[in-house]
Amino acid sequence: MPTVDPGRLEAKATRIFTAMGAPDGDAAWIAALLVRANLRGHDSHGVIRVPQYWEAVKKGQVDPKSPVTVTEETPTLARLDGGGGFGQVVARRAMEMAIAKAKAGGLSAASMSRTSHVGRLADYAEMAAAAGLVGMVWANCVHGLNVAPWGGADFGHPIAIVAWTWLLYLDEVDTDLMDQFVDQHYGEAPEPGGGPGPPAQ
């Protein structure tokens, strides 16, 4: 497998997103997060996503120039409408607002709608940690490859939690957490429909 210099890869990805119509700063941000995901070992959220994003823009599913609108706001809460824009851009704005509100009031939450794939959730939790806060981020995966946790009837969603001390760092899907819990406390998780599984409570 060839080795690619991360700086060159990021610059190339930035040019691609600019060609899609994204403003320069947004293009650079998205490219930086994708390359960072590769460098952290999360290749599923790295530059492999560029063709997917390109197709989404071509099909009109993503508007690279869409403004982010704040639709509701209180001193501690914010709701943002991404306007169908790139998820990384919308999520950055949401976390920036959440950080400012938490700094002012001690606690905050922000939610987003009408946005595309946001990438690796830990990137946004890390923003909070860098500001001296605890960042907790969740996302839904309506159109993703979803897996129900053992014994569950519904699929899981990504979660990331990073504390300001960096002693707590979690970036997983909750189905992974359930699998690890079952493995640790009850032995290897049985196949669906087989084996006794965890004891009833």
C-alpha cells in the first residue's frame, strides 16, 4: 500500500471540496478532519468519504454553500438548521456555540437538523476538551449500516465523550459498548437466537 504525505493529501482534499463549491475555510476544515480520521486509524471516516460527498453534492443532497441558521436559542441551548450543508461545518458551529454557552453558564446543549454526515464525533468532543470542558456528542445514523445491540430491537448510534483532563476518551458506537459489556461480564456474546446470554434482571 502506498504511503501518502498527510499534508499533501489534506491540500488535495481541500482543492476537491473547493471545486465542489465549498468556501475556502469550510473546504480546509472538512479536509483536515477527514485526514485526521485516517491518522487516528478511523479510515471509515477518512478520505474514503470524498467520493461519497462528491456524489451527494452532484445529486443535490448536500449544498456546500448553505448557511447555518440558529432557529432557537436560550442562554444554555441552541438549535441549528444546517440547510443541507456539510455536516462538519454545521457540527463545528454547533460545538462553538455550545462551548461559549457552557463557559458562560456552566452547562449547555446544541442540536442540529438538516445536515449531512458529520464525520468522526470525537473531533467535536475534543473541541470542548481543548476549551477545558467535557464534550459529549451523539449522532443518529438513519441511513447508515445499522446494527442492533445484543438482545435489542433497535440499532445503535455513535457517541463520543472527551474530558478536559484527557483521562476520559471514548469514541464508539453504542452497539460496540454493549458487545464489550456482554463479553466482559458474561463471556463471549452468543449469536442472535442462541445461547443463554445475560441473566434476566
